[in-house]
Amino acid sequence: MARLPDAPRLPRRDELAWKGLTWVSRALLLLLVLALMDTVAGGFLGRIPLQVVRGEAEYLTAQLNKPVDVGTGFALETGPEDAGRLLDYRTDAVGLTLTFVEVAGRDWRALASVEQDTPTGIYMLQVFRRGDAVADKEPVHDLRVFSDQAAANSVAPTFCQRQLGFPPFYILFGIVPPLAACFYLSFRISGRRLGSLAAQGIAPIYRLTRRKQHWELLVGLGSMHGVTVGSSLVVLNRNKNPVDEAEVDTVERDTAHATLPLDSKVQPDFLVMLKPRG
């Protein structure tokens, strides 16, 4: 079969943009996967410690042995005013102040601050219900006091925070907008390319399926393009050279199913066009 005339190429600007978007999208997807793996590994494999940096305030979260009754008979969530009334703490860290901001069942949350001259190290912290006769049975936590944020990051459970100083979910949130923009621009450029091909009666292969006795193709040509059952479709390679012919067995308005022998070298990114009659 002779080589068909070249289809109009996309403007060079679009070709360069397509290549650039492809590489950027791959890089962003790889970064997204790595950040997700780091987040999961840090959450499941690493235990998040209670820690605070000297001269700064940090939110701490941990659990009690049993849910706190906030006065209703149920372990409901309560805010800062009731949390401070219900809970108290003991610690051997000089200069540490804990302000409770929330109680929800067994979970408590507090804002911890430590004075600038507090020695670094690991201290004891125990939170308990005020007036509880068995307060000593509540969990005793290790609280680490660091000299600065860099020292705290050095023992963080995620690689991203240890090396870059921020948690990996920042990357997850930051990647979504540019990745969505890449997909949108790629869709626009792909639409222009398909429009250029359609003007010549050339269409893509939407799906290529290997059956026991033949290849099955779903193509972007249908009855509206003059395709009928039994029509022959010329299969074009990436350079738009004819390489094979497929026979149509079912037709819809804008798509058709065709078959090729199993020994065909057809690829998913090949194109098709209706073979002229006669």
C-alpha cells in the first residue's frame, strides 16, 4: 500500500507544549506517589511522638484510659472551657504549660508551651481526669523538648519532614492544582489534534483487544462517517503509513468494531481511515 498524504501537523508550539506537559505530568505523578508513600509509611510505620520546641507552642494529642463523661452520661466532645475544667496533668518538665482545648471521648488535645531556658530532653507527661481516684493508672507519655525546629524535624517519622522541614501532605495538596492544569491543557491539545485528523477522515483506535482468533478494534469512525458493516478500514502506523486493513463487523453512529488477524502488528496508538470504494 502506498503512503498516504501527511495529515496537517499540529503547530510546533502545540507539539512542544504536548511534550513539555507529558514530562511535567509524569514528574508530578511520580512526586505525588512518593509523597503518598511517605505519608503512609510515616503514619503506619512511625510513631508520632509528643514533642515541643523551646519558646514555641505546639498542639499535643493523646488518649486517656477511658472516655470522659462531660456531664451528659455520654462521651461527647467538649470545647476549651470544659476541657480545662475536666482535665489536669502532671509533668517533670520545668517551664511546661498545658492548656486543654478539646476532649472527645478518650481523646484529648492541648496547646503545650515551654520556656526558652527549659533543658532539652525527654520528660514525663500524664493527663488525667480531675478528682479521679485512679488517676495514677492513666498513660504516662514521653514528651520530648527540642532546642529548635530543625532538631525536632531530624527525628520526624516522615522522610519529607526530616529532609525538607515540612510534612509530605503539603506536597499532596500542592501538586493537585498544577497536575489538574496539565491534564486540562493536554486535553485541549489532544482535542485539536483529533479535530485535525477528523477533517481528513482519520480517527484513533479507542480500544485494542486481543481475542483468541483475532484482534478486536473499537475505532472513532461510524455510520455518520460513511462506515457500514463489511467496510474496510485502512490501519495507519505512527507515521501515517498504511500497514493493514481491518474489516468492520458492527457499526454505531460515531464508532465501529473491526477485526484484524492475530499476526497483525497493530498498536494501540495507530490510526484508521475508511478505505475508498472501488
